[in-house]
Amino acid sequence: MAKWRTWLPWLLLVAAGLILPAILPPFRLNLLGRFLSLGIVALGIDLIWGFTGMLSLGQGIFFALGGYAVGMHLQLLALPPGELPEFFGLYGVKALPAFWQPFHSPLFTGLCIWVLPALVAGVLGYLVFRNRIKGVYFSILTQAALLVFFNFFNGQQKLINGTNGLKTDTARIFGELVGSDAMQRNLFWLTLVLVVAAWALCRWITRGRFGDALIAIRDDEPRLRFTGYNPTAYKTLVFAIAGAMAGVSGALYTVQSGIVSPQYMAVPFSIEMVIWVAVGGRGTLIGAVLGAVLINYAKSLVSEQLPETWLFIQGGLFLLVVTALPDGLVGWWRQGGPRQIQAMVGWPPLAPTYPGLDLDPAVQAEREALGSIPGGAP
Amino acid sequence: MDLLYDTLFNGLAIGSVLVLAALGLAVVFGLMGVINMAHGELMMLGAYTTFVVQNLFKNGPLQGIFPLYILVAIPLAFLVSGLAGLLLEKTVIRRLYGRPLETLLATWGVSLILQQFVRSVSSAFVIGLLVAVALGLVAPRLLPRPWGQRRWAPVLGVATWVIAGLVGIALASGLGGVRVLDQPWFSARNIDVTAPVWLRGSVDLGAVNMPTARLFIIALTALALVAVHWFLQKSVWGIRIRAVTQNRSMSDCLGIPTETVDALTFLVGSGLAGVAGVAVTLLGSVGPNLGGNYIVDCFMVVVLGGVGKLLGTVVAALGIGVLSYVIGSGSLLLVWPAMPAGLNELITFFATTSMAKVLVFALVVVFLQFRPAGLFPQKGRMVEA
Amino acid sequence: MTVSASTPVLELRQVSVSFDGFLALNDLNLSLAPGELRAVIGPNGAGKTTFLDVITGKVRPTKGDVVFRGRSLLGIAEHRIARLGIGRKFQTPRVYQNLTPRRNLELAVKGSHAPFSLLFGGLDSRQRDRVQQLLAVVGLEAHASQRAGSLSHGQKQWLEIAMLLAQDPYVLLVDEPVAGLSEEETERTGALLRSLAGDHTVLVIEHDMDFIRELDCPVTVLHEGHVLCEGPMDAVQSDPRVIEVYLGVEDSGVEDSGVEADA
């Protein structure tokens, strides 16, 4: 009885991974792959916001850094040896800037995708957390940092092609064009695997005592300090992890959308990321992925039909989630939301046993001591 | 030397727009602890109000006093933005007191809605919206009273609003067939406000050429500062506002209507955003995205200045304004042409408006390393509690 | 009353704290002998909480020194002071509401508190036993897997005391442990604190005079940021200065102890 519950989701996941590429047209599959990769950055936000209580409005920085790392590598990969990426010619740059050089190496790029954002996040985070800047001040500072990075990348044509960004789909990996359907299918699978891996990582992080410490930081940081913990170390570490995840997410998103540009660091985009998590349900992990996929899918549908209404819908979602659904869809589901609706419209679900008895902690403890009774507590 | 004064004057003018923009935010954030991400959009409403007032004065009976339209626009913008802020407080923010992060997200949602609103607002749109709201408000009274007691009452409540919304949308799209009604009022394009003649000239002071519009903005800022200072320090309601800021429950016990105080504070803060919007129209064309250009700067001003101190806001805004202008315009190169090559290169690197922002924000973050509470921190033992 | 001859475990030397010119602590001297149980009382605003803030590193004294087992605590971060062996229970119970009592204790239990050891290492059997034992001591075994936020006020107070014990500190600073507890719970708390003294040094801040009397320990009276007097409860209570600060000078009527003023 309990067993199928554990392996059914995995079975469905594998089935989806095998079936979707077969049935979805390449365009839709590519969209799904992109949205799934956004799920990874959302998982990172869930880690720092849902569990640790730090609302970062600057995850776009790390997202774009990962994207630029892979973008630079693919730019170089697409070239015959000795030549420069085309755009450099437009600005009269004759030699490859020094910081481009290491991106010839796929190994370095692979590391850079997640190590660089993690480092940047770690340093930024340390500077902020060290001074005990938290709450909305943290949010404002991350947003300011985002704007700094945006302006920098946007303004530096001679270094990274400024506003135009870097295109990636003309490069070949293992002789296959990055933009080709076959390659995009492989990338979809890679994304799927990495989303699951990211989810597993977050779950491992949050399950044990480390996760408890994060929740303790969220709920009462000074108290934890007086217990002998150094919250700065925890926050820095977890912010760096979220940064690394954002970097991976950005890299995957870049190779699937064919371009990386400073728009990835636009202020609204980073706030949108937060709302994916809020809609899905913060502190639930799976909700973050779900929210990212659902909202982006809705966005692409609406934008195809009625582009001018999307901002209304999105703004409405912000308001709705914050005021009416503070725990998001997954949280609402877990707290028995559907049952409440069911009860309201006329078919109250039957309580399994006498509720007073069921909720009594002594009875619950006893029940646990006896071994779990199937079909009992949720 | 003149160049130096010129630079300082321009920096001051930019800084004073920032003061005006951040002033309302400082009031709302400093006194109520509310993060209003829609503050920039309230500025935008002020700017659009100016535009509307200008158009009203262009033709018709008011044509004779066209040059004075800006003086009418200022109080009107204050009122429009203030009332919009009041509505925001009454409907959304009130539910979220004590949850600053949620407030931040909700007000961001409002800012998106406001942006799109000015883009797509048309007569048909407004009619549809008004009908939907009226229907949603009236419907519960038309339904049989006992239904409100039933256990499915919440579902009914949601359903009435959904139906009202659908009716409104249907009506709006139906009326959209009529050309006159479908015409967007502003559209997504930028709008231009023509400054009255008396603001278009310039005053020469010594060798420094001061555009009148900028002088006007500086004067307006100074006036707003004095008014806010007087209001908070001397007026009865200002004292009540400060009392509520310091101890809400005690104020409640003393008979201060704290809810009214909240609403009033928000109205004043939002109204100031409207006035800032008027000032912004004098600097160039404005569009629906106006808010986004200012909001981050405004928040940096408030954080740098220290929360709850008007003086901090003024100093921080002027500092950021002057510094941004000095760096961004590359004036240092002109003032000191013989500087070493390395430094020269560095300054040239940052000598654009956006790169100047990079440097200034980086400097602010460095500064906060030494003074985390800003320039003028609030002192006392209750701060961290 | 016994005066220990051994070196004090915790000593405040001429500590002053000024908030914008307001002296919250004024030339405060106090020392605790190892294993001592000490009560601190004082009217509102006497500086009791600031005094704990200074010891635990939350507030840096303007003047003076705090010495713990021979080393100065000035300038040391809160978490390091806690690791050195000073535990603090807050005035209103502060437990992690969204974690279970067991997890609350598992966070507090003595051991490495570095991020990586929490991430990669588990609890050893000794630590697990300790958590289980403490749950039993404070009678929360049956509630061990329930959200701590749903515990009653008294249970939260006890959970926080248990968390303090889990840290196994040299010095326990206990701020109003019996506020809001029933008579029976108060009695048990008193017994618990008394039993801790000896192995630990315990400092209790409390308003409840009956409870203090029950603790049967030396009492320090704080007033306007300095020590007014020290001694056994009976002596302290009959001290005219103490009566004055608690009840006011004869003419000026009741000030601090009651709400009679202003009906």
C-alpha cells in the first residue's frame, strides 16, 4: 500500500522523460526543457527563501553568469582556430580579451557554470550577512546588485557584446549543431536529470539537522546565535548553493533558448522567479519546480494569444498568492485545501476517526511506537 | 572652476529629483516599515496626471492660463497618486502589515498591473472595469440573505467576483468594437509634456547656465521637504503618525485612530510620489516604465540614508545624484586634464550613466560594510528588537 | 549564605552601558562563583535584560569588562560566547515554533555547530540519548514529534530550559523562567533549577518573589543599572533601600509594583 506511493512518482517521471520527446513537437519540447531548467533556479530560491527566509531579488545575476559561461564557450567552439567571435570586429577589438581564454576549455566551462556563481554569491552574501543585514534590506541590496551587474553587462560591448548578448545555437557539440532537434532532445533529457538531481540535493540539505538550522534561522536567528551557531556561515553557504543552482539553471536555459543576454539580469525577471516559488509553495521544493513550469507555460500560452493581458494576470497572481494562498498550491494541497472546498460545496469528506482522538499527541506517539498504521495520519 | 559649479548644479538637479522621489518612500518605509514596490508607478501616475492636465489646458477655456498648468498639476498629481496609494493601502497592504517580504511581492504585482493599465486603458476598458467592480460589490446584496450563512458562502463570494469580472471583460471587448471607445488613452508609447514657456529658459549665474526647469525642480523639492518636515513635526496628525511609529499599541490605548493614521501616512507618501512624477516630466519624455527606472535608486537612497530620518534621505539622494552625475558625465577629466593615464582610463571606463550607477552602487555597498545602518542610523535600544 | 573562596566563573567589572546618554548599566560589579545559584531582582528598567545582553555579547559595554573563566568576553561574537559555555533563556519563551521539540533539542545539543558537520555528520548515540533524556526531564516525550508552536506556554518554557541544558553550559542565564506558569509548574521549575546548581552556575532573573524565596539562594538587587544590595532574601527584603525602590518614597505613593495609578 505505502510502497507504490514511493515509486509511482519516479515511474511517472521516467515515463514522461521517455514519452514526451516522442509526442511533443520539437518546439513544445524545447519550451518544456527551458521551463524545467528554470525549475532549478526556483529550487535554489526555495532553499534560501522558503527555508532560510532570505528573499533574494538578485538570482538573475547567478543565472546569467552560468548562461554567459556556457555562451562564451560555445561562441569560441563555433570558430575556426585563430579567429575571433564576429561581434568583436564591430567594436574594433583585435585580440580576444584575456578572461575569454580559459573558456576554450570545456572542463573549465563546466566548472565555471556553477563555481563562479557560487563564489560571487558567497562573497556577496558574506558581505551582507556579516553585517546582519536581513529582511527587506537584503532584498533591496540584492536587487541593487542585480542592477549593477545588468548595467555592467549591458554596457560592455567590447567585452561581452553588451545588449545583444551571445548566441549559442551555431556551435557544434560532438559534431551536432546545438540548435538542432536531436541536440535539443538530449538537452531536454539532461535538464530532466539535473532537475531531479537538484531536487534531491535540496531535499538532502533540508531534511536533516542542517535543514532544521536553516528553519531556525528563518524563524528566530538571534536565538540560534545564542545557542552557539554562527548564522552567517550557514546563510553564506546556502546562498552560495542557491547561486550555483542558478548558474546551472542559466546554462541549461541558455543552450535551449539559443542566446544569453543581459535581459537575464533584468530586474522583473528575478522577481518573477520568486513568484514561481510562491505560487508553487515555498518550503515544499517540488512546488518550486511545479510553479516554474506552470507559470512559464501559462505565460507562453497567454503571450501567444493575448500578450497585453499577461502583466495583468501576473500582477493578479502576485496579489492572489500573497493574500489568499500564502503556502502556494502545494502547501494548499497538503493542508487539505481540496477537502475544504469539497466540504463547502456539499460533500464533506468523512473523518477517518474521531478527530479529537486522532489529534491527541499522546495517542499519536503511541501509534508511532506501535509502528505506522496504514491509512492513518497523512 | 565654472565647470565645477556647472557639474555640481546638474548633479544637484538630478539629486533633487531623487530626493523628491525617495521622500515619499522614506515616509512610507521609515514610518510604517512598508516596502512599496509600486512607488515608482505612483510616480508614473503623477507624470500622466501632468500630461492630462496639460492637454486640458491646451484647448478650451483654460487656454489663456496655459503657462500655469503645472501649478495645477502639482496638487492634482498629489491627489491622484495619493488616492491610488490609499486604495492600495485599504485593499492590499492593510492585510499584510508585519509581513514585509509579502508586502514587497504584492506591491510588485500592483506595479505590474499599473504599468499595463496605463498602456491599455481605454474608455471601453474603464467602463468594463467599473461595471465589474460595481457588480462585484452589489451582487452580494442582491442574493438571498441566508445564502451568506451557508457553508459554501466563500465559494459563492469567489464565484460572484469571477462572474463580475467576466461580465466586465465581455463588456469591454464588446465596446471595443466601437472605435471611439477602443482608442487607448495613452498607449504604450512615451508621452511628452511641454514645459510652459517660463520654465523653458535659463538663468545665468556668473558663468553657470541654469535651466529654469531644473531650478524649478530644486525649488519644488525644497518646498516639499519643508512641508513634510512641518507636517511631521508640527501638525497634530504628524505627531500622531510619529506616535504610532514609536508605539502602536500605546497609541491605540491613547485613542489615536491608528488605522486612519496608517492610511494618512500612506496617502502622504504616495502623494509625494505623484509630485515627483510632475518633476520628472520636466526632464524629458516619460512612459509606462518610468517607475522601474527610479525604484531601485530610491530604495538605495533610503537604505544609504538610514531609515526614519529625512535628513539621511536628503543627504543620500544628493550624494548619489551628484556622484552619479560627476562620474557619469566624465567631468573629472575636464576638470583635471593632466591626471595619470591609469586613472584616466578608469574614469573613462565608468563615464556613462549606466556605468556610473555600477560604481556608485558598488560604493554604497562598500559604505554599508562600515555603517550597516546607513548614514544617519536610528539610535536607541529598541532598534534591534 | 556562603561566600565561595574559589575564583569566580563569571565576573562583571565596573560595567557601564550607555544608550545615547541613557545609562542602562552604571558601574555594575557582580561575580558568580562556580556552582552558585543566584537570583537577580529589580524593578522595571533596572537594567536586568541589558545585563544579560552584555554577558552574552549582544550589547557591548561602554566601559568595564566581563570576565568568564579568566578571559575577557569583550568583542567576542554571540555564538562564540555561547560555545564557550554561557547559555541563555529568554524572557518570553523562544523555541523554534516550526520544529518539533525533539528537533529543537537536537539543534541545541552540545557538539560541533559548524555547517559542514551538520550537513555531513549525524548525531552520535550519546547526543541522541541526551536528547531523549532531556525530553523525559521536562515531560515532553509524548509531544516530541509535534510542532513546538502548538505546545502550551508552560511547555515552551520548559522546552527552552531543556534546550539550555542540552547546550551543557558552565553558566545558565535564566530570564523569568516561571512567568505565566501555574503554581505546580513553578514549583517543579524551582526544583529543577536548584538541582542544576552545583554542577552549573545558575543565574535567575525573576519578578516572582515567592519563587525567589523558594530558590533559597543569594539575591542581588539591581536598581538604575547598578547593584543596590546583595544578600539572602530575608535580609534583602527588609533592606530599606530595596523597599524604597520597589515601593517608592513614602510620600510619592506606589510607582513600580502596581497598576493602581491611573484607573
